Amino acid sequence: MTNARTADLIRRYLREVERALPQRLRSDVTREIASLIEDKLDERSAPDMRTEPVVVEVLKEMGDPREVARRFDPHPRYLVG
């Protein structure tokens, strides 16, 4: 069942993706990622039956939030040492 814990896991994941993006992309990319997560969850269970293990599995499949952000950033930032 959907609960505060599963919603919090998704929010935290999206926040990490957002932090890795430039400001100009944050809103659009975060909505896109949230939609992708929702689609994956819909494939596995009804919205009222989402358990924490299902949500964790989907987030793991999505990958590291920083890597996800990099895939959506057409102009990555580099540090020059």
C-alpha cells in the first residue's frame, strides 16, 4: 500500500536528481523523471498497493540520481583542475 515512507523515498530520489542538474533544467527534468518512475510503478502494482520493496526496486533500476541527471543535461559541467 502507498504510504508516507514510499512517497518520501521517491521525493528524496527526485531531490537528488534535481540537485545534480543546472537550475534551468530542474523543473522539467524532475517532472520527466517523476513520470518515468510513476510509469514503472504502474507496471508493477496498482497505486494503492505500492510497497516499499517495489518502490526501492524501481529506484534502483532508475540508477544513481547523479547519473540520471547527467543523461538529461545536454551541457554537462566539468571541473578543471
